[in-house]
Amino acid sequence: MRRLSSPVERLGGHWPVVVVGSGYGGAITASRLARAGQKVCVLERGKERLPGEFPRTNAQLLRETQLLGPGGSLLGKLKVGSPTGMLSLHLLGDLAVVTGCGLGGTSLINAGVVLRPDPRVLDEDSWPTGFREDLRAGMLEDCFTHVERTLNPQPYPETHPPLRKLEALERSAEKTGGKFYRLPLAVSWKESVNAAGVRLKGCTLCGDCATGCNVGAKNTLQMNYLPDAQHHGAELFSQVAVHHVERGQGHWRVYYRLVGMGRELFDAPLQFLTADHVVLAAGTLGSTEILLRSRAAGLSVSNEVGKHFSGNGDVMAFGYNLDVPVNAVSYGDHEVKNAEPVGPSITGIIDMRGTEHVDEGMVIEEGAVPAALGGSLPALFAAVAPVLGQDTDEGFIDGLQENARVAESLVRGPYHGAVRNTQTLFAMTHDDGGGELRLEGDGLRAVWPGAGRQEGYLRAEQKIYKAVEALGGTFVRNPVSARLLDNALLVTHPLGGCVMADDAEGGVVDHEGRVFSGEKGTEIHEGLYVCDGAVIPRSIGANPLLTISAVSERFVARLARRHGWHIDYAPMQAPQQLPPQEPLGLRFTETLRGTISTAVDEPYQAAANPDRPGASSLRFVITVLVEDLNAMLADSRHPMAVTGCIEAPGLSAKPLMVTHGTLNVLVEDPNRPGYKQLRYTLHLRSESGERFLFEGYKQLTDDPGIDFWEDTTTLFITLRRGDSPDAPVAYKGIVRISVDDFARQVSTFRVTHALSVQDQVSAVARFGKFFLGGLFELYWKPSLEEET
């Protein structure tokens, strides 16, 4: 499997199309527009992870978990964990939401259930007129077909080993009265090549789908739409978190932060790039949050932003300590004697959508608990079940047997006793879509009091109770739904917040995903779109993956048709060729600050006098990146790529962006042979479009006295008004790094693309030998030679 993301220094300044997010909406948009010949840039907040890099243990999963949001009255404001952690738990007040964070979005952690909605759901008045017209004309059916052809969903094969959790669900179906069948899953059951030309492995039935497929068998977006987009020319950038958008002069400005690169240690300002078209596809929470922030920054949008939020009727509960084995805890790296297969995370369904009224329909599905969580389950259930659980069967003998199984799990672990006999159950039904997402500070809060007490949620709990009752044991509500942490709901399929409607009084975008430009009417912002679950105007009552994807296919088809672009939907004919192993690289972030002035004819020290008339402060925060350490060391210029921004109030009221830049390390001083320099060349752009060229050097010269620290931390700079080395010099000055900032800089040093600790040590050793060795040759070797 090859990496898809490009190095962030290639972000540059302007793109025809910027897609924010790499979930279903973003990946589909990127793939289709790239196939239509457009130059597409995808910005993803999370990291890229390949099969084999997903968490397997509890400790690894904790490192990949982030807690975000207000957190309710017990916890207060929350921002815990890595900002690129794969599993995001948003504690938003009246509800909690689980989302995925990474290249591929929530597809990395979902079960890959590709289920069509009840047709009646899509033909209700909550959808705008234009959408329903396309539905009846067959356009949406074409879009469903495009998605299904790409994801190639197939049910768990009858020829594969039987799964106890699937058999248990079938028994429950008899009690609940629903239709049982095996779900279509975006999973490869044998080694194959998919529609994007990516080779998939065969599923090993480990059950660890919800913490990322380390096998490479799940047909996530990382395996289809995203590599397809890249193959057709799109560039994908990870660890880029978009904050808000603003309208510029004939373009859109997209403000972002580079995350997980140490820039937060220096309180780095927002960076920006520009685009002709911006598609917000950061997920229901992400796109809504970006539009709310954009409104706070002055963008005129509908007052409906954040409203009509739905939890898709999500209910999660457990059948604990059943009378039959279920085998629904994944093994991961654990070796369990005589272990039976767990199977994919979700495999079967009890379909109860054939009700007279569509809003009374629901589905119930079984699930597997990832191995990383398995170890905590025996003690957790033993503590929670007596308090929150309802025993569905009684009797003295049954009670003895249940207690014996509880003890067995506590002693022998989750693959034995009560936990082995525990079924995880998910229901999806309908709610009133009455939630609201509001901006609180710089984050979200959800307002939806009493949401979990709606009739649909209570009806779903009753059906799950019957499903558990069919197997004996104890019905246990999800602890979050029981109002721990002040949350009434735990939502895994959030919808709404930027819903589509006929006008701005009813929603945020029109039926083609274009953002309304005011509080009323149908006027839109040209070039600004939302394309993900945020536009869905009501609950789906089933896994929404396929519905969101089909809606996204329709949006992008409409966009392309409007601009006269042709999308080629033909599948890839041959497997994509895998590139060689990525070379080891390096990355670090640094900041320097000082003074510049217009005294360009004066020496640097004089020009940098802060008391000089017209003097101005300057600070830069840059991230230095080496994609290929060996190539950098072999090149006599020793080039390193640079990205970042410069704060210089004398030049621009807002930060200047580094559109591209280079740091050359230990290169010859052109004026003094035998002496070395660190040379910076940064091409800058202001929000107004003005260009500057930043030229700087650190002079490494062994003068009398102890000057090593002074030389390596002092940068002499020249700023030209224009993008050419021949442009007139406008400013001159000096910036320096402080001891505190240097300590922070050291902490940001990372080896990239390392496959082992040995690789990391080797890379650090080679770079240290080059850099520190070069300084030794300059500063200490001459003194030692003189002494001898």
C-alpha cells in the first residue's frame, strides 16, 4: 500500500479547487473533479495511516484518542489528546459524537455497511424540490450505482465459517419480528483488485474494523476514491486543519493550521491559501464548525447554520452475559486457544423499516468490540450491569450460572464467561432533527435537551430489549445514554447542521450544495459548497454511508455539469503500481524574532535598531521539512523545504504566507570561501496579493571569542518588494532565536517515514553527523589543531 499524502510544503498559494476533508463527501468530490481534469487540493486534519499502523493495544488506542468540546458541567472545556488522534470523542453538552480523524475520515473506523435507505425517506418534503425532481428522474439511482460499483459491497459469504454473533442476531430477529439478513459490506473476502486499481487483502475475520483495518481488507476511502483522486492528479495533504473561509478579491481564502508539527508550541498564526472553488467536506461537525467560524469572521450565511442536527436515531446497548456464546470481542494480537472467528465489525441486520409510517421504522445490527478495548470489559460490565442493567430472565439456577460466568470473565479475561456471551447491538431509527450546534469560543456545543427521551429512541431501546430477551441475560444501556458526563445521546452517525433547502430561510445550502449568501432568498456564494453529512436534512434511519455518498455524487455531478466539465466514470483497468519504500525524512519547527527597517543602505545592526524611526518588528514561524534525508545529504546545496508564515506589521497587517521556501544548510559563503552559511529563501504573499522575497543567512565563522551560539541563532535578513532576486530591497534587519524558543524547537524534531526505532536512530545519527560535524569543523577543530 502506497502513501497518498503530499508534503505540506507543496501546498503553495492558489488552487482551482480546494476540498476540505477526506471523508465520503470530500473523497468523492476529489475523485470526480480530478477525473474531470480539475486541479484539486484536499486538506485533511488527521494523519495518513497505512494498514499495519492502526492501534492494536489499549495503550496505542489511548494515544490515538482525542476528547474535544465543552464536555458538560462535570468536565468543563476539553481538548485532550493528540489533535491528529484517529478516534475523536466530541463531548458537546447534550450529546456526544464519535468521529474518525485521518486520511479517509470516518471510513477508517466504521463497519463499512453499504445499506440503501428506505426509498420513502428520500421523497419527503424535508428535501428540496430540485433534489426530489432528480430522485424521480433517476439521477440519484445513477449515483447510488456509482458508489456501489466503487465500494463493491458484498455480504458475509455463506461459504465462510459460521459466526456466533451473527447466529445470535438471527435468533433475536425471531423475537423482534424483523427481517434478518447479511449486510452488504465494503470488505474484501479474498485478495482482489478494486475499482480504483488498489489491491486488497482477504478479510481475516479478526473483528478489529472499528480501530482501523491492519489487514488491508476493508475497502475504506483510503483504498478507492482517494487513490483514484491522486491517480488523476489531485494532491492530498494531511495534518492541515481548516479554521474558516473568507471571500477575497475574485477568490476564496482558506485559513488553516498545520497540526501535529509543533507549531502550536509557538502560538503560530493561521496560514491561508486561495481557491476558486472551496468544497467543505469536513464531516457534519467539521463543516458546520467551519461555517460558524466563517460567519463569526464576517461571512454572510443563513441563520440556519448549526440547526436541524440529527443523531440519525442512533442507539447503542448491550446484551450482557447471555445464555449463549457470542464471541464478539476481537482477538487482535492476543493468542487464544481454540479461538473461533469474530468476523467483521458488523455483519447482520434485523430490518424493521416496513412500517406504515416511515419514522417508526428502524434497523438493529450486531457489532464486535475491538481488541484494544477488550481487556477493560470484564470489570466494566461487572460494575455497570447491576446498576444500569435489566435482567431479562430470572431463576435461581440461571442466576448461579450468570454469576459463574461473571467470575470467569474477571479471572480469565474477555474471551471467556460473561463477556464472551455479550452481544453489542446498534439501532438506527428516526428523530426530529431538533438539535443545534453552536459556536462556543472556538469550538462547538450541542443544544438538544431531552433528545434521548424522544419516542423513536425509546421505541428502539424497547426493540433492543426484546432482542436481548430472546437470548437471556441482561439488557445494559450505553452508559453515555444514561446521562453520565451530562450527555443524553452517543451519536455515531451525525447528520445536519448545514442542511439543503429551497431557500436560506429553510437551510444553509441549495439542492446542489451551494452555500446561501444571506439570511433570506436563494442567492448563493459562487464557488462555496458543502458536501457531506451536514447537508442531509433529516434522519436516515439506517447506516447513512451510502446515502451521504450518493448525495455527494449528485452534488459533484451537478457542479461539473454547471461548469461544462466531463467526468469519466470508467473504472481503473489495471492495479496501480506501488512505488519503492518512502525514504527517511526529517521535520522541525522554529521561530525567530527581531526588527527590520527601511534603512536598506545601512549595516544590518543599524537597520535592526528598534529605536530607529520606521523600525518594525518581525517574527517568523516556519516548519522545515526534508522528504529524503539521503538526497539532502548528497546534494552540495543541502536543501530543505520550508513552509509557514511571517508576522511583519510594517509590511502587512495580517501574516504573510510562505508560498514556497528553501533552507540551505552548511553551504559555502559566496563572498568568503571556506566559510559556511545557513541560507533562507522564502517567497511570501500577503492577503491582498502583494509579493515579497525574504532572503536571510546565518554566518558561521569562527571569530575570536565564544561566538558559536551567536552565529547559529542570528539571521541577517533582506526583504525585497517583489518575487524576484532582482526586485528592489524594501527592508533589512536581524532576527534571533531565544533560548526558550530553541528548546521548543528541539522538541519538535521528528523523523518521518521511519518503520522502526532503529530507522529513527539511524536518521538522527546521520543528520547529527552532518550538521554537528560541520559545526565541529568550523568552530572546534581549528582550536584543537592549534593546541597540538
